[in-house]
Amino acid sequence: MTPLVKKYFLKLPQASDDDKTPDLERVLAGLRREGLDVESAPVSVIRKISSALRDNNFEVTATVRLSEKPELIGVESGGRPDNFGIAVDLGTTNIVCSLVDLNSGSPAGIPVSDTNPQTAIGEDILARIHHCLNPGGLDELRLAAVGCINALTEKLAAGAGISAGDMPCACISGNTTMAHLFLGLDPYNICRAPYVPAANRFGDFKARDAGLNIMPEAPVIVLPNVGSYVGGDVLAGILASGMADREGISILVDVGTNAEIIVGNRDWLVACAGAAGPALEGGVVSSGMRAAPGAIDRITIDKNYKPSFSVIGDVPPAGMCGSALIDLLSELFRTGLIDGRGKFIPGRTERVVGTESGPAYRVADSIFFTEKDIENLIRTKAAMYTALTVIISEIGITFDDIESFFVAGTFGEYIAADKAVSIGMLPDIPLEKFRLLGNSSLKGAVMAILDLEAIQRIEKISSMITYKELNASAEFMSLYRAAMFLPHTDASLFPNAYKLWL
Amino acid sequence: MTPLVKKYFLKLPQASDDDKTPDLERVLAGLRREGLDVESAPVSVIRKISSALRDNNFEVTATVRLSEKPELIGVESGGRPDNFGIAVDLGTTNIVCSLVDLNSGSPAGIPVSDTNPQTAIGEDILARIHHCLNPGGLDELRLAAVGCINALTEKLAAGAGISAGDMPCACISGNTTMAHLFLGLDPYNICRAPYVPAANRFGDFKARDAGLNIMPEAPVIVLPNVGSYVGGDVLAGILASGMADREGISILVDVGTNAEIIVGNRDWLVACAGAAGPALEGGVVSSGMRAAPGAIDRITIDKNYKPSFSVIGDVPPAGMCGSALIDLLSELFRTGLIDGRGKFIPGRTERVVGTESGPAYRVADSIFFTEKDIENLIRTKAAMYTALTVIISEIGITFDDIESFFVAGTFGEYIAADKAVSIGMLPDIPLEKFRLLGNSSLKGAVMAILDLEAIQRIEKISSMITYKELNASAEFMSLYRAAMFLPHTDASLFPNAYKLWL
């Protein structure tokens, strides 16, 4: 694997009367001896080269962006072996960053995340696109995301004992609108007919232009889109799943603020965006939160209707992430606390209390799961299942034809496939076919930093994808209504659902 | 000839439900129909593309930097046929700018010039290099030059009725130190042993990084150096002369603040920098000035010792440019007002007056030519002739072997070769061998904008050049002393000098 950037430690001959090679050409000659044919360097790099050479006896570390035409992007005095890039999942609701060790070829340490501060400016994508109509609005959103990425990068750098300014590359994976906002591109036409982005593929972007506080000439790869509805985050997921390399048909479901569904194999790929809604990402469900320290990630309910749960990190519970919500819905139904429509059955336990927003199950002090939350979650699972049903029927296959079913999303590494099947969110196929990908958007971004070929593969994937509109049809609405039941109004579709609770 | 940049007027199909091509890819498809394979565009260009398309019914002008891998550097709404680049002779003393019409393939209008404002910070190169040791000194010098170029560009744009912001490229031709200062590169090691520049070849530089107020992504070509003593201005001159394409041997003398001499043909080139000094550029001679409106450019003295002269522009005389100084020295000697050492012979005419700085010839009200000026000019001409003698003798040829003798410099288009020979500044060879190039640094910059191949030819020229040190030898000093006479202490070297006055 050829990483995006490599650092070369060069012990160069000193300038003398017999060797008047200029400073830049001296470094380039050193790189040629390493087999690298670099033509020149950005002026900002040449500006620092003379003192870098003389500060440490003509021993320097040259940072080179590898490609057909390699680029010298930094020259620093002495040896600087550390070589960490930064991979970013730029989600609508959450931003997640991971260090990537370009020397060892793997992610380094635990990713860090924060709420995307754009949510304070515009809760959802549409609100943000409208905010860009205000003078300076686009830049405000851009800088909010950039500031958050910088803060997370700083946190990762401090944790690893390195300097953010030494990091030589970044890769940003986000949906089409998020990529536009990050790049400062007007997203207006993404949400207006005929729904065209400003661009699908973005030219070279440097950290200094992006506003990222890493090495100024560091390349910032923003993963390409396929169109307004299929963004780089989806392409990253397909790459991370490997489904586009397989002969058998796979499904990839990426549940973020929206749910994207991809079906296909190495010969064809069909994508659609479901109307899943953000119920699973925290924010919509009253006690929902990101899969971060303090989040309950798994729950069971015992025969006395008492919950037991695990919490991410060694802290008291502060809310529930998506996987816990799915568990809880499944458990409330299994234990008979709610009916198939998601309504509480009165008088079973004092755990079900009255709240301002109606009846709710009390998970812990101040953590409640309300009937309204349940309704939201049932909408989400119904939309997901309906979208899956419609897309495979349009393609002309059945769930039996599926060889692998990838589940991705910020909470994707915690989700229990059996529980998701039991509430009728995912189809009732053999459990061993499910593969939890975790944050596949982030994983794809990591791969794009670690391997130059990853971008070419993403380009190839992008050229294979056909996008299908789903939500418009009357058939969709009728199927959707039928799926608004636990696990489904047609129980024959979920023969194994009840067994999953054993 | 392929120019550096071309503008393409594109009438593109409108976005529709049947054609959801993103905005950038729509423009790139339009360029493909013109035979141009452009991969992407800088983010700053994509930022403007959506409104450019929609402001004028999907009719846009795309500005493309042509190269092996063409680059889209601007997209504007509607038709913008004007396509003017800016060529800059960035001299130590003077800055000269010319518009270049990339459509017609020729310079447009009359160049404009101004004193390099860096002279106010540091009179000569050495003072400026020392100034860079002060914090912020380098940037101060850089911005002084950039500000002057912007002002001259604005002037040219206003004169041509175009907008500077539409200009898609610039080429800067200067000596090695001037190029470093323009690029913000530390020039410190240029003047310290072993005299190495930060770089000979500079990577891509964009107008927005250079601080030039033309199109933000416009390429700014800074011509390469050969080393500390042979800069891009000399390479530009060699290119403009065509001497590196000829079989016969040529000499090129570029008299600016320093005098550079190049000897050679299509197989070899030898360069040396003479110690000519700035006497001919104005500033050192008391009534000297740039070849600009108000400058006397030609002078004769009649039998009554009265001068008659021509002035550049329809204005009263304000001083004398280099060509007039050479004329005047020749005429003062011919008419017997000075002797062979340049001293006034007393009592000949009341035109020779006493001034604060000693005896002087009065050319016009407040325009005097003092004995001190004459001394400076004789030093200059002696240094020039000596350098020419030494270099051809080191090469092993004589002046008879010279097929063409190119005279370049800001005043080079006005100089009278016969007068320069008559004072012993240029060798006494058949007058028809002299070719006046004018500002060859500027001409080379114009060529680099008009023809992509010009840069390749400059690279080739640069690889052919051998640099010779001249001033160190004892022989040089002895020859120099012998040349401090009009025309020379050895009159046999100038058999035709007196005939030139007839």
C-alpha cells in the first residue's frame, strides 16, 4: 500500500564552493536518490527551506505527497519520523476524527467526536442550506465545522504527544451537503430541482485554504459525491465494506441522520436514501445521545420489568445511543409493556410513569423512553424496512439472494442485529449474514489516507452507482404503513423474530 | 504558439431532470467538447461556478491554463473575450510592466514603469539583503514590489479599458535577488559564500498567494535563475535575442543596475556579470533619470557648444536617460570640451559652469553634466569594455569572431551604438553587427506568456550556461585602468572611433 504522504529523512551534503546547488534543488536531489522525481515545491515550502537546511547541518525531513507527480509539501530541520494523518467523518449531527499512522499503515488510538456545531446554526440539512442565503451564512457554517475539526485534531495530537502542525494530510468524508459546506461551496441547488451539486469531484484543497491547523500545504482530500443524494460518506462505506469487490450480492445500510441503502456486487451498485430520520442518532428521541462516554449502549429488561444496561466509559449514564434504543424497543415489546403499535399497556409496572410528554418507561433517573420516542423509532424502523423491501423488489431480487448485510453508522458497531430484526427494522435473514461495520464513513476516510489506490477505487465505485428515488411512490406509502407495527403487520415476514428473544 | 492561458466561451445545456450533471462537471464537459481534458478545478473556482452558470443562462467564459495537464482557473458568467496577461521586468532600480494580448499573441500598448519602491528601503541589492535580517524586513520589501506591480497593472488596465481582476496570468523577470524578494524567499545566502540561492526554479505561484490583484488563481510565472549571479532577466534576454538558436557567435550585453554579458551560440553559452554599476540607469549621475517622459534621450552639441536634444514625450526635459549620457560624453569629447581623461578644458565656452560639485556642462535649466558624472560614466564604460575583453579572451575568441552584438537594457532601445563605440564602451566592430534589443528582460517575460514553449526554451538555455567570475583577477584591474580613457589608452583598438563622429 502506498500512503498519501511519506516523510523522508535526508542527510544532505553541505553547500560549498564546489557544490553551489541551491537549497531547494539540493533537497530535490536528495529525494531523487530515494527514487522520487519531484519537480519543484510550493513557494511557501521554499520559504522555509534555507533555514531548515542550516538549522541542523543539512539534515532535514522532507514530506512528500505521493502520486504520479509527487509533491514536496514540507521541509523541516532534523529527523521528524512521526507521520500521522487525520481522517474525518463529517456527519450532519456528529463529527468524528481519527489519527491515522501513515508509517504503520493503521488507525492510531481511539477516535474522538463531538456534536457538529453547525446544528446550533441549523438543526438539519435544509435549515443549513437556507442559512446560506444570509450574507456570510455559508462561511459561518464552514468555519463552525472547521473549528470543530481543529479542536478534535488538537485533542488527538495532544493525546498522542505530537504536534498538529506536523500532520501532513487529512481526508474528509461527508454527505454531499456537508462536503459543500466544508469546502465553502454554495449548497443551494442541492435541495432545489433539478437537485445538482456544485461539483461531484473537488480539486486539490490545501490545509491552509481549508483553514485546518495541520501542515499548511497538507492535502485535504474531500471524498467525491455521486450526486445530491449519495455523498462521499456512502462511497467510503462501500469501500470499507468491500462489497464492490465481491461476486455475491450485499446490502449496506448506513444509518446516520439519514439512512442510505446500497445493494450490489462487483458488477453493479444501486443506491437509495431512505427517509429514516435522525431518531437513532440522538437529538430526536428525548433521552437519545451520541455513542459517546455516558451513553447507554445495551439494555435488557428482566421479568420484574427492571432494566439492566451497560454504559460507554466509566461514567454514570447520561442518555441512550441508537443501539440501546433498538434494544429497549425490542425488550419493551418482548416483555409485554407495549403493544404492536408501540403503546404502553397500562398497569403492568410502576416503571411506566406519566411524564409531561405522556407515558414513559423509566430507564434510570431522568432517562425516560416516552411513547413519542417509541413512535419516532417505529417510524424510523418502518421507513428502513420499507426502503429495503422496495429497493430489492425494484432490482428484482429477494432477501434470500443477499449474501452479506452490512450495517454501518456511528452506532453501527454497537447495534445488535438480532434486536434490530426482532423489531422489524432489518429483514429476517440468517443472523450470520449481518456484519457490523461501525463508522464506515470514517473507515473509508482512513483507507483513503493509507492507500493511494483507495481513491481510485472510490472513483470506480462512484462510476458504478445508479441512484433510485424511493419515497415518491404510492406503493411505498402503503408498505410503510404496513411496517408501522412490531415486528410487522405481516408476521410471516418475520418467522424468526420471536425466537430472537429467547 | 500556445499561450499560457486561453479563455473559452461556453454555451452549456441547462441543468434539468434529464441532465443532473453537477455545475463543475458541466463546465468540464463543455471544455472537453473544445478538446480540453481538465480534471477538476481549485476550490476557489468551484465556489463561484454555480452563480456564474445561473447568472447568464448557462453561458460562461472558462479560463484555462494550458499545459500537459490543463487547469481551470476561472469561470465567469457571459462572454469575456478580453485576455490580457501582464509581463513584468522586475529590475533592481526600475519596474516595467507591459500588457500582453493573449488573443492576438502580441504585447498591447506602451509599457509603463516606475522606480522600484524597494530603493527607498535599500538603495542597492546588498542593502536590501541586509534589510531582510530585520524582523518583517523581507515581507516589507516583497510588498513594496508587489504594490508597485499592482499599481502599474491598474494603470495599464485603466488605459486599456479592462479590469485587472480579469487578467489570467503574469510573468516576472528579474535577477536572482529580485526574484527571491518577490517570492518572499530569504536572499541571505545569495551574498554569502558559497553564494547559493534558496532555489533556481520556483514551483507554482498563484496571484492570490503572490498578492497580485489579478485573477486570484492566475499563474504567476517567476522566470528561473541559473545561480546567484545569473537571474531570470538574463535568461529572458537570451531568449529574446534568439542567440541560443544561432550557429554564429553572439554577444549580449544587458546594461541595467549591473551589466551582464553573455557570449555563445546554440551549442554553448558563457555568462559573466560585469561591475558596470548603475551609472546608466539614472540615480548615480546627477541629472540622470529613467527612460520615461521628460527624459532627454539623444543629444548633439553644435560648433558653438550649444546642445540640441530630443525629449521622450511631449513635456519639458527633466533629466537624461542612459542613451543621452553616452551621446553627451561622446559629444563633449568630440567638440574638445573635455580631454581623454574626462576633465573639462577651461575657457572654451560659458556653457561649462561651476557648480557645487565642480565644473559641469549645462544642458538645460537645472540639467547639468558634472565632471563627477563623467567620471562615473567613464568607470562604467571602462568596466564594460574590460569585461567584454576578458570574457572573449578567456573563451579564446576575438571581437572579429562575433556575428551579432545585442545591446539590451531599459535604455537599450534608445542607445546609439556608434556613440557607445566612440567612447570606447562597446568594441569597434562593424556597426551593422549591433542589434538594439531594448528591454530584453521584459521581452522575454512577454514571450513566456505568449508561448508555452518559451519556458522550455528558457530551461534549456539555463542548462547550457557556464558562469565565469571576472572581477577578481589582477589582469582585469590593469585592463580596466587602461580603459579609463576616451576612447581608450590604446587608440589602435578603436580605429573607427573618430570616423563615427563625422
